[in-house]
Amino acid sequence: MTYADVYESWKSDPNGFWMKAAEGIDWDRRPSKALFDENAPLYEWFSDGMVNTCYNAVDRHVENGRGEQTAIIYDSPITHTKREISYVELRNRVANLAGALRAKGIEKGDRVIIYMPMIPEALEAMLACSRLGAIHSVVFGGFAANELAVRIDDAKPKAIIAASCGLEPNRVVHYKPLLDGAIELAKHKPDFCVIFQREQEVADLIPGRDYNWHGFQYGVEPAECVPVEGNHPAYILYTSGTTGQPKGVIRSTGGQLVALNWTMKNVYDVNPGDVFWAASDVGWVVGHSYITYGPLVHGNTTIVFEGKPVGTPDPGTFWRIIQEHKVKTFFTAPTAFRAVKREDPTGEYIKKYDLSGLRAVFLAGERADPDTIVWAQQQLGVPIVDHWWQTETGWGIAANPLGIEELPVKVGSPSVPLPGYDVQILDEGGHPMPAGEMGAIAIKLPLPPGTLQNLWNAEARYKKSYLEHFPGYYETGDAGYKDEDGYVYIMARTDDVINVAGHRLSTGAMEEVLASHPDVAECAVIGVADKLKGQSPLGFVCLNAGVDRSHADVTKECAALVREKIGPVAAYKMTLVVDRLPKTRSGKILRGTMVNIADGTEYKMPATIDDPAILDEIADALKTLGYPNAG
């Protein structure tokens, strides 16, 4: 079947489409139908089915004769450690951990916060919660104490599972003091904590509250899988909100299992037994969907990577892992590829490895600039698929569905909407826009299975954030357009569309132009306040390794390029050369914070920032350019 056939089969019979997809999951009680819309605009999927996530991710593969297959490969260039865990070993480890949690009173519906680095035990903790029907909330390891405290007070966990430390290339991140500080700050106190002691740092345990991971499990009865309703929350994942109060996205159990299992073959084109690697972190949505649940539910081998794209030890780390572990499909963020490209623009490290087993590379997390995609296509010789989704959706909204049909690539587009998503481009009044014209990207309700069903303890906020602006639609917060072939183009977050003297312009389009400059490794464009024009664009560029030309020449060429490609209407004049850009730990550039610095307006330090010192560097650079209020 072609993509068009599959998309049409969903559109003409959504219930039939998703009930067929649900056959890929082992149910304790099969659902009577797919969509439950009695409480619209709050929709649920497979609500009356009974199912267990851990059984589908682990036990069923053991029972079906795949127990000796490797489930998890752990590769840590930071600790020089590699190990493999088979499905049968994973089942035994998870059943023991779940049994220990149950002996301490954790049961269906209880919340458990997980605060761990990229080690297999993080996945085991997630699976142990799902085995019991407990609702986990993974918080990115190393998050500041006050941010962790906010999440403790919102989720009210009965237990917290943490590690003694995390490891960066040149430092140890002390998790336990951060955890102790968070519990002290939080109004809600967990009943107990379980600490996985890493040999790089053994943490002090508080008697009566903290338990050692191994000792805690000694002599317990392993736990069986507890079936839960299809609409039972599998987890809460906090995404940063504009108000500073994080939003707890709720993922339901049945919908997640069905959707993720469907995508593994239809989008990523892997079969059970293939090695699938998402180079992300369990603290982010990609880590939930495509390090832990998607690959394991589908019977793939997943890789847990503790390292960086460059510097652990060099820009060849990705390629070493792909060769060594026979990775078929690789998923990472564009920012990771830009880092590799900056260090190795001619691909010398790529040539050292045999990548013949690699089928495709998928990029997501932010817009992939065409220059990076073209570089990767030339260097790797496989499809480079930019695909678009959000923490809220849990899986791809638009992608090139390689397992159905490999569509022509249009560089700059994440391709076409996947079945389940009716993507529309709307004007401010909520009216559909013609092909080629930019507007707000919205998805006609209901969203498909596996997407958010609500926000934790915040239904009014859920409706206000996503459903009220365009009634009958989910508002993505992204702006862009669709072309005549139905390909989607994501040009900016809605708040990154700037208004220059009455012209609505996309900062993303300007970034594409800057990224095409041969000396530019990475860039960002923001709109800064301008008394005359309302806003004017300001570009930040990081240069490739080894570029020793005058910065003035580069900035002059950047301005000329934007004028040539976008036109004088962009009024683009100013470019700053900087060593690095402020980013979240997942690689998203903090454009909103940069705008606040340039305009001299107050801002809250983003909880997810990778290195706060960069903000001072940006402020100093802006002052040299004549922005006196910067800071």
C-alpha cells in the first residue's frame, strides 16, 4: 500500500484503522472500540481494554521465545563501559525491582518520580512502575533542586528513584544533594527513596528514608504484571510552561502502546530484532517513546548511550556505535549533527567506520536546517528524515513514513502528516489558509492514540493552552505552511514569527539562509524591539572549527545573503559572531530568553538551560553591538 492509501484508510474509518493497529498489542481484555468521545473535547482511546505496558515491552517477548535476544545495549564512552541485557534478564531485574517497590506499598495509581542518568537502571525503574500500574514521572537527571521540588509538589510521589550521580565528560553531577535539597524545599514528602549507587560517587543515605537499590531488592518476591485500563495514565512528563509552572503531560497506557508499536515499523522501518538507537535522554519525550517503550514493545534492541556527539572522545562516537552495535535506524537531534559537522565538516571520522547496515537517520527536537540535512545526506548516503512532533503528541505528527513508502524528500520539510493527524494551517480567525501561505499549525480533534489526554491536575489549563484558541482543533504553537503536495513546513514557533514594519516574517526562514553560509556551523535569529519597525531581526552565528576569517567579513556576507534570498523586506542587517548559543539540555536554542536579554526585559532562568554562563556572554556581545539594555 502507498502512503496515500494508508492515510485514506485511516481518514475513512478511524475506528477500524486503530482497532487493527491494536491487534499488535497483547491485551488482558480487548477494547470494545478505539475512540471514546463521550467527554469531548477530552478524548480517550481504548478506555475499556485491560493491558499492561511492562508485559508488552518485556514478558511477552520472553514467552514468545525471544528471551535470549538483547533488549538493551548500554554504551558509555564516559565510563568506558559496555554491556548487554537480554529480554529474560530484563524481565527478572524489572520483576524484582517491582516486587521491592510493592513490598514498600507502591501500587496501581501511585506516582513515582525517577531522577536518573542514562543508565539501564533508568529504563528498569520506568518498566517496574508500569509493571505495577504505578504512574512514573521522569525528571531529567541533574535538574536544579527547586525545579525538582515543583514537580514533587505537583505529582505528589509516594517514592523517588534516583542515582547517586550523573557523569558529564569532565565532571560528576551530584544528584543526591540536589534530591535532598528538593525534598527539603517541597511541601509534599515522599515515603521513601531508592538510590542506585554509582561507583564514581557513593552518596550518603538518610536512615529510614533512603534505601540502597540492591539491598532494597534483597529477598523480595518478584511482582507479576498488573493489568490496567486502556485510559489509565502510564506516566506524567513535565514540559516547561510559559508561566514558569511546568505542565504535566499525561500519556495513557493503551493509546501509547498501540501508537508506538505502529510507528516502529511504519515510520522507522525496523522489524523485531533490529537494533534501533535514539541518542536522547530518558528525561525527554524521545527517551520515553523511542529509547524505552517503542523499541521494547516492538521487540527491538535499544541502545542506552551515556556520552556526547563530540568530545567522548571525538566526533566519530556516533559512527563507532552504529558500526559496533549494527544499528539499523538512528534517531538524534539536528543540534547533535550540527556539533559533529562543526568539528568534522568534511566527514573524515565518518570514513573510518563501516555504516553499511544503516538504513536511515531521523532528526527531531527542533527545525533541521536544510544545510545540515544536505551535509548528512552527502556524508552518509542514506535517507535523512526530518520529522516533527512534540512532548505533547508523544510520536511523530509529520514524517516520511519509510516503512509504508519512501516519499521524495523535500529539504526543509518534515514531509507529510501521519495517519491520525489532520493537519491544518489556520489564520488568526481559525480559517484554513491556501497552500503556500503561512499561518498557525493546528490539528483537527480528536488527536490520535498515544498523544496527551490531559494535563495532570490542570484540566482548565489543558483546555486554555491547547483547545480554546481554535475550537475543534489542537493548537500546536508552531507556525508554517503546507505546499500543493501536502508537505508540511514548520517555520517557527508562533511566537518566533516577527513583525517587521507590518510584514510577518519567519525567523526560521532567515536561519535557513544563514546556515547555508559555508563558514556557519550553527545559528539563531531573533526579533528584537525596534522603535521604528516594531521588531528587527538579529542573527547569532557560530563558525565552523578552523575558520579564521575576519568576523566583519562574515557578518557582511550574512546580511547580503539574507537580502538576496528573502529580500529587503526582512530589513536584516545585524549579525553577531558568538562561540556558542544558549540551549536546553535537549539541544533547543533558547530564542525567547535571547530576546529578553536583547530587549532588557526580566526573565526567569530556564530550568533546562545547559550552561547559564552563556547568557552573560550573549549579553556582553549584545552590548558591543549597541544594545545598551542587554542583560
